[in-house]
Amino acid sequence: MYKIFLSTIIAISTCLHAQTPQVKEQNATSKEKLLQEQLQKQMQKEEKFAKEQKFYQGDEYDLKAVEINQKSLKNIPVIEPDYDFDITDVYRDDI
């Protein structure tokens, strides 16, 4: 009885050991695949960041066409704020 039990354990451990390289290979390929996916995502983020930085720096934009002439600002009248505004009319019900 003991010999049968021992032989079955040896047979099972041999089968499990034979399958181990396949499992290791599958794990290695899945890790490599995950690594490639993460690299692709990071590269996309870097491209997006580079595009945004190019936009925010504004080196390629010519804004001289929309600049304001400082001399023309003198002709615009200054509007004084109306400090005596009464808000009580807003809350009246009889209007």
C-alpha cells in the first residue's frame, strides 16, 4: 500500500514538474506582452505631453497681428462704477 501511494506521488510530481517550463514560458510571454502594452501607453502619454508643451510655449505662433495699439487706448473713455446702486427694487413684490 505504501509503495503504491509513494509511486502515485512521484508520478504526480513528475507530471507537474514537466508542465512547469510551459507555465513559466506562458508567464514570461504574458509579462512581456504587459510590458509592451505599458510601453505603448507611456509613449502615447509622452507624445501628448510633447504636443501640449509645444502649444503652451507658443514659439510657432505669431501674435503681432492682434496686438493692441497703446496710443488708441487713450481715446477710450473711462467708465466710473455706479456705487449708489440700490438693490431693494429687486426684492419688491409690487412691481
